[in-house]
Amino acid sequence: MFNRDLVLKQRAEILHALCSSGSTEHLERVLDKLLSQGELIWEEYQNIQVQGRALYTNVRQLLDLVYTKGEDTCEFFLAAVKQVLPEAQGAGITFSGCCSNLEKTGESQSTSSQTLLTQRASLVTKLQACIDGALEALVESGHFTSSDCDDVLLPIHTPSQQARRLLDHVRSKGESAAKCVLHYIQESESSLNQEKWTLSKEFSKYQKKLSSSVSAQSCFLSSYGRTSHMPLDEIYTEAQLELANDFADLSGALDLDDIVGAAGTVNDEADTVLVSGEAGSGKSTLLQRLHLLWARGVSLKGFLLLFPFSCRRLNSEQRELSVQELLFQHCCWPDKEQEEIFQFILDHPHLILFSFDGLDELKQGFSDEHMVCCPTQRAPVNILLFNLLQGFLMKGVRKVVTSRPEAVGPMLKKHLRKEVLLKGFSPSGIDCFVKKHHRDPTVAAKVLESLQMNTALLGLCHSPVLCWIVSQCHKELLGCGEGSPQTITDVYLMILQHFLQHQSPLKSTMGLGWLQEHIKVVLHLGQLAFEGLGTSCYIFTDTDLETCYVTEKDICMGFLILSKDMSSTHSKRYEFLHVTMQCFFAALFIVLSNNTDRSTIHKLFEPQNMKGTRLSSNCFMGCIPSSDQQEQGLEGESVIAETSNLQITATFVSGLLSQRHRSLWFHCCPSAGMEKKVRQVVKCLSKGMHKHFKSIPQPVQGEKKSMHAMPGFVWLIKCIYEMQECKIAKDAMSKLEVDHLKLTYCNIGPVECTALAYVLQYLRNPVGLQLDYNSVGDVGVEQLLPCMHICNSLYLRNNNITDEGIRKLIAKGIQCDNFQKIALGNNNITAEGAKQLAEGLKFNHSLQYLGLWGNKISDTGAEALASALEGSKTLVWLSLVGNGVGSAGAYALAKVIESSASLEELWLTENCITKAGVECLIQALERNTHVKSVWLRNNDLSLEEVEEMTRCESRLIF
């Protein structure tokens, strides 16, 4: 018998079982579980739990609702009833066919507010033991008033009802309050766990020693900090963190505690959290900040021990190690009782945190072929790491790993607890960083003013490493006038000049001769960088430096820094101050040296052919694994990781060979050789673009010709932009003949938008540009404006665009004559943004499709848009789903229905429209037979009202 039939047949028995005790507890627990599974939405829960109404009435309404929802909901309902009822009370009910496990896997708890629903059942249990403390925390944080507390603590409520009432109040207060209560519960659990044992004297000593060591390693900025000591507290600026799923609540920014918190969990059984971000997005600095806050006892209080690792430094470990040796030799060695301390780690894994920085820099690609389960078994370090991340080793220990996104393939992703995306600085973050970097407010103001006048450079500064370079080179920036940097290559040339001339200011050559003066230094460091990329080497010994003729004077230039190591067993080692700087010097070497292979540029633009291009097979043997097993590990996902650095290098080569910079090399290398390299790059770019164009499938009859571009296409576009030669861009676009260009999930930020606009403006025919699920933001919208005239549709869903982005868009974008479609769903657009959009729409006479679902425009925004669209002769489709639109907005939209001769579909699902608003829509539909459907599911309507309205108008979809 089907579950739906079971619910109907046993209705009386279920009703009696849930009500016979006279307590609402059984019903409330069932509702908790159904909410957690997403089988009930919040409004449905509220409609059932009406205060003062008879228990039997509430249960009957629930039975009606689950039966209406269908087979799957009935199955979950029966499973919930089975779990909740004591065996004696459920004895007369048949549960056969219902699922025994209510847990859903793979669904994301993308925000703290959603976590309150998806984990409601367990949170109610946890809160009962700490209700007073939770209320105190909410009051102290300003989220609750004394009146809220009194309402929760009413004497008529049981402890479980008090917990539920607290959760209901918190949910109404928004994302920040939800974060606060979840953080309190997590801290309370950790405190309770820690009270169960007494820490030994030696363990406490080790904890203090490890904490002191981590603090010492983290208190100064380690990334791109040159030789000057910048205290992390003085310079650290929050970057944008987002959850890697389609349901992220863009209105609630994540903080550092959320990285290991519950929000966004997709796999409760996994221990590994991935923080992914592009090169220079601030991954290492974020981890460093996390380490420092733990060492001070400010954050991550639930973890007694934190062990930080750098994958770049683990590359140098040639020995086979056990987990114990890895922890103690690479992080902090216990003075006594090593076995006792390690046994504590094994017994209490939930109190331990590991961090691994730069998985993409590990030489060996991720593999699950070699399983190691015993923590005392020795194995190569990469094998230990892979088994730790998969949970075969040290199950229960939380692991945080950073990497560039393209370096993490599906083999590893299936072992992730969740993924957090690091998106670089927001516009306010850039402002904050520059002000922190320059203590003189006058200088900071001038730098920020310069950035506002150069939007291309402002877009680059969303990358923290580029923002640091621009801030570091403020004198060069403010003195360059109209020659202000436009490309990434320009910015790195600026820092090159800054470092070289600041080391010898008295004898520094003026004008273009500064490079010629320091050409030997550049070539020595360039060879070191080039050789390193060819062998996946990022840390160098004294021998490596000697092989490339790098002297102590060269080191003093500041591009190389001492490599920090938590252990004291290694000799002195060096690394470039940032991996992108190593790529830049490798590019300089390729451009300036006569000793590179003639095929180097060709291989650089086809990274799968790069293997074997290093100058000497004897270089860097200390950094290259020699065993067959490790050699085999260089394949697979490590190739993807290494490709990223080679692509960055190729981007720099393109920029360095642009016409704008060739005068810089005039006295440094023969012009004939330089011209040959230019031709090679142009040929490689043309060939790469042609390969992408050949992959475009022929369209199905009646459909538009579409190209779904891959990230490699975006990279080629960036290379063309770096060359800053319109002829190359025109030639590339002359061969692209598509109606729709899809660039979803391509890590498009403001930098990429600048390059896209530069190249796409030369398209010969209008195109639909789809940029959903990227990081365009408000600055990116502005960067896209130069190519708006060639776009007939623009998709910008899930791109963190605010009202400011809308203001920039209407300045030019939607006023183009051929602009027909715009999708702005799931952004941060409020009523103010809707008003601005409405003003722009008044001057547009071609728009057919407008999508604004998942924003916050409310009635005010809906009324503004309705006023602008009233009488439209082109609008076919309008979506305002999930925007907080009520009956006032519905009344305004009814006028659009009445006056439009073109509108076919209106989507108003997931709003708060009441019966009065729907009646207005019905009256409008009576005057317009052209409209095909108005979608109204999940509004503020009862089942009876839905049935009544459906009978009145069949075009209403509930």
C-alpha cells in the first residue's frame, strides 16, 4: 500500500496517537522533523501551530496538508511519527513502506537562517540545556530585547516549547541573530565536552607551546609582506566569503567562524572544509588570521589544538612519516609525554583542527588509490594528506584546506563537508585596506581618488594582492598621470620598478633605463622562477639559488623572502613573496632571455606540452620527488593545478609583449627576437580561440546558435586584453558567430569583466551574454558597459549585485535599442534598486523578458516597476518571485496586466499576496485574454482560498 493511502486509511489512529497524551509535544516534534526535511515551509508550519487552537484541530490540518502534498511528504510524515511516538502508542499504526532514515544527504544548509530549519529537531534538544545562556548572548549582541526574553520564558511553556519559541523569534530577527545563536550553541557544546576530562599538566604545557608557536608565525603578514614587518592586526581586511552552492543568502556575509560552522554543510559525515579562491584572493592571509585568532583564544574556542601546514613546504619533505611525526615534526614538538599527547588527539578528534594551505601547490595530484587508516603507519606525506582529507585517517578531526578552484576535482569534492568561496575585496574592502595601508589619511584619499578615476584599476584591486601592490606603489601611481595602469601586467611592472629603484635610489636611472640597469638581477630571478615552474617548485635552497646565479644582493631586492617553517629541522629556504610574482618573473625571463627553447611560448600556451621545458635536469633536485610512485602522482589533478600557474605566466607574457611596453625592452634584447616572440604569442592566441570556436555545436533547427565557454576561453580573452591591441581583439571576434555566449560558473569577477568588454565590443552581431553564478558585483557591471551595445540579452543571476550596480547599468546598458532580456535573480536588489531600474525602463522600448526573482524589492519596488511597464508593447515575461511583494504590489501589477497587449506570463510565486491582491489580478485578467498564466504558489492564502480563486480564474497557477 502506498504511503498516501496509509495516511488516509489510518487517519483516525494517527490523530488519536498524536493527541491522546494531551500534550502538544508529539505534534511539535513531528513538525520539527518535517521542517528539517523541507517537507513543510515556514508559512505552512505557522498555519498549523496556531496558538489557542485545539490540538486535534492542528493535527487534522497537518494530516490534510501532508495528504495534499503527495506520496513523498506522506512517507516522511509516517517516518517522523514512527520516530516520535513511544512504541506503545504507535503499536496500532502500520508504517511499512515509509523511509527509516529521515536524513537527506547532499542538500546544503546555505545560511544560518536555513540551518535553524534544517537542524531544528536537534537544535531544540540542545537549547533546552542552555536556554538562559542563549537568551543572554542574544541580548548582549543586541538581537533580543527583554520583552523577547519574557515571551520565550513564559511559565506555561515546557523547556522544549521555550527552545522552539526562541528559534522562532531568532528566525524573525534575520541572519545575524541566527548566526549568534548557532555560534553560542557550538561554543556551549565545546565547553560541555571539555568539562568531561581534566587536561594533564604536560598537555596544557604543549597546548600553550603550540599556541605560542602559531601566534608567532601568524602575527605578521606573511604573504607579499616583503622584508618589512606588517602586523596582521593593522593590515588585515575582511574579504568576501560565499558558500559554494546555488542557495546562498547573499544578504548575509559569512565570517571566519562560519568556515568551520554548520552553515552550508552538504555532507555531515565529512570533516574537510575547502576554502577556494583565485591566485591572490587572500587564502593564505585568511588562514593566517584564523590561526592568530585561535592562538589568542578569540575564535575557534571549541578546538584545543590547531596544527597548521603549508603544502608548499610539505613538498620538500622526502621522508615517509606517520601522522604523529607529521604533527610534531612539522608543527610543534612536545617537550615530554609525546605518546600521551598523541593519544589524547586520537581519543578526542572533534577537539582538533588541521589546516592545509595551498593544496594546488602540492606536486602530487589528489589520488584515492593508496589507503592508509593507521595513524602510526608511515607513508609519503602526500599519501598521508590525501587520506586525512578523505577521512580515512583521523576521522572526526576538522580539516580546513585552501586551494584554487580548478585544482580540486570531483574525486576530492565528494569528501568535502562544504566549500567556501573567497571572492576577494568588496568595494568597501578596497577602501578599508588602502586606509589601513596608509596611515596618512591624505595619501589614502589620493590613492582612492585615483582608483575611482580608473575603473579598470579599481576592478583589479578586488584582488588583495593587486590592491597591496597598488598601495605599495602609491608614489608611482600618483605620478603616472594619464599612463595609469590598465592591466595586471602594468601593475606588476609598477611593483618591479618600485622595488628595483627603492634599493638603489641615489644612482637610479630615470626614464625607461631603469630595467636595463637591473637586467642581470631580473634574469637571475627570472631563471629561478622559470625553472621552478617547470618542476612545480616554489621553495628554493641556497643550492638552487647558486645554480641560477642569484646573489645575496639579488635577494635584498625584496622579491624573495625567507620561507617560514613551523619546524626547526630544515636549513634556510626562500620563496617568492607571492606565487603570482614567481609567474611574473618567469614571464620576464621568457621575454628577455635568449636561452629559452624556441618552443617555450608555444608550450606555455598549451600547458599539457610544458613538461620538459626546464633548462637543466639537475636543477632543484631537492624539491623534485624521485620515486616512481611520486612521479606518477604528477599526473591528474596536479596537472590542472600547475596549468593555472602556467596560464598566469602566459597572461604576463602577453602583456609584456604588448606594443605599449616594447620600448622598455629596446636596450635589453634584440628587436628581431622580440618581434618573433610577439608573432608567436599572437599565433597561439588565434589558434586557441579557433579551437574554442570549432567546438561550437551546430544549433538545433529553430534554436539559437550557442557557445558554452570554458574557463580556458576566459583566460585567452584576458591574454588578448593584456596585449591592449584592438586589431588582435577584432581578428579574434571576427570568427565568433553565435547568438548566445554562456559563461556561467567561470569565476568571472571585475577583472574578467574588463577583459570581456574590451574584446566582445568587437563582435559583428548582437549576442546574448550569460554570466550567471559568477562574482561580477557592482564594479563588474560598470566594466561591462563598453560591450552593452552588442548585447541583446544579459543574464546576471547570483552575482552579488546591489542597487549601486543597477544605477550603473541603467546609465547605458538597458537603453540600447536591441536590449530584449535581463535576468537579475538572486542578487541584493532592494526597492531602491527597483526604482532606479524602473526609471531606466521608461526609456527602453525593446525589453521582452525581465527576471528579478529572489531579491528584496517589496511592494514599493513592485509599484515602481509596474508604473514603468504599464502600457508596454514589448514585455512578454516578468518574474518577481520571492521578493516580499504583498497585495499593494499585486494591485499595481494588475494595472500592467490590464494595459499590456504583449504580456503572456507573470510570476509572483513565494511572496505574501493575500486574497485581496489576487482578486485585483483576477479583475485585470478578465480584461486581458492575451495573458496565459499568473503564477501564485506559496503566497499568503489558505487552501480554501486557493480552491475558490482557481474556480474563478483558470489562468492562476497555485
